Amino acid sequence: MNDEFYMQLALNEAWNYQALTYPNPAVGAVVTLDGKILAIEAHKKAGSSHAEVLALVKAYENLTNTLVDFDMSDAKQAHDFLLALPKNFFSACSIYVTLEPCSHQGKTPSCANLLQHLNLKEVIIGMADPIIGHDKGAMFLNNVRLGVLEKACKTLLEPFMIWQKRAFVLFKLAQTSNGRIGGGYLSSKTSLHHVHQLREVCDTLLIGGNTVRVDRPTLDCRFTQGEAPDIKIYSKEDDFDREIALFSVENREVEVSDDLSFLEKPSFVLVEGGEGMLKALKETSDWLLFYQTPKLSSNTLTYNTTMNLEFLHQKKSDVDLMIWSKNLGY
């Protein structure tokens, strides 16, 4: 096995939580001992333990065959636990992490300081942290290798870099294997759960007027029991039936507008819609997320437009294929 193999494992795990960590970046980590994998983990939610911390706690459990008696997602408890271990507990271990360990202390303690204290055999990093004030964590560490699968790690980080300066716009699409849409739910329960996770963390859910008029959706987070997102309906006409469930969900705002200037502000915007919405956002959608179900359909509805895409990452989502794609224009 080589460095690229272990880093790819860290990348694959981080992609499972892409955008769900908003406003934090998606980061993955792998801990090894003499080439044996002890842990593969990723940062899961803003404010919770970072990937390195989760991987080290999991590695401890596997090395000692003992389960910890605290919530390892609690960053302070996890850091305190790791700092209290014998000085050289991890000294023969290596850690692979897609992003340079953070040097600052914010909602969670510094991972660079933790790794310095634990004195691992090697720290292999995919890319340097591009955010000033968070960077230079590697300077605290010994036996560092930087730049392993750097291009792939930069791709993983792209949403985070975009939402530092403006809205990161993610267009979600569900379709059959012959590219047809409509006709009720197409995606598996696993895919639907993932969509609701994205809704739960986004700042705004942007939808088209025709989606509201025809589908009369609710657009909540019932599959995750989370708080429903604020809605912006992109439409020139405000002729909507306010009895639609969409308008009666508590603790959220619903706005009708044809002004997209809000996309200039740093945020995470999730878009759900059909052909018209995709055409309207051809130039402003950064990434497209496909949930492709293994069905063929005679439904005539489709995303009938022209766009060039780059496939970034794909994985199975129950029976569906989930494909993260980048908009290259047209």
C-alpha cells in the first residue's frame, strides 16, 4: 500500500459528508499502524470533532479493544481523552488527513496542537489549509509529508472555498437511468434522507415557481426530524395557493422573488427544480448532484438543456447512484 491508497480512503469517507459539514469543510482522516488500517473517519457536522480526532479515538478503540464511554463527537471530551493517554501511545502510528490540521482554536481545540502532543510517527497531508489564521498547522509537527493527492483534496474543499466569498449553489436532480423526471418519488429512501440532510444545513432552499404550482410540495426535513429550510421561490408572478403545505411549516420564511442577487452573499444554497429552473441557473449553479435511480421511464419530462459537466465523485445510495458533478458551462 502507498500514501495515495490511504489518502483516497480518507477522501472517500469525507465525500460521504460533503456539504453536510457547512460552514466547515469536508475532511477525512485515516490512522494506520505498520500499514494496517486502524480507523477511517470524517468530520460530520460543524462544531463537532474534526476528522483527525474521530480517527484517533476510533484507533484507540481498535488498539485496546475497548469502547470509550463518552460521545466522541464532543470535541472537548475527545481532545481531553486523547491528551490524557500515555505519551507515546500513538508514536508508532501514522495519520493521513485530506486537509492540513487546524492551528487555531475556535469551537473546537486545535488539531495541530493535539497531533504535536501525541507525536505520531508520520502525518501525511493532502493539502495545506488555504485560510489564513487556520493554516500553518504542519509547522508544529514532525515527519510531515504534504501534497498527497492534492488535486483531489482541493476538489473536495471547493464548496468551502466558494462559500467564503459568495453562495455555493448546489443543484439537486433526481432522474431515471434514461434521464426522465417527474411522476412522484424517484429516489430511494436513503437518497431522500440525504436530500433532507442537505436541506437541514443549507441557508436557503431555492425552487422554481412551476414546482410549487404543479407539485404543491412541503419541502421540509421530516426524514431527518430537522428544522425546515427557508424557501425562496424564483418566480415573476406571485400567484401561489397559500394553502399549500409549503407555506404552513413553522419557523421558516418563504419568499417569492425573481431577484437572484442574494447569491452574491456567502452562504450555501440548495436548488431543487425541473428543466426551467436548471436553465435559469445554468451560469450560477456551481455543482450538480444527481440521484440516478435504476429505472427506465416513458415519462416525457426531462432536463432538456445543454451543459458540460465534470464528474467529481460517485457512490451507491441504496439502489441509486449518487453523482457529484461540477458545472463547466455550455
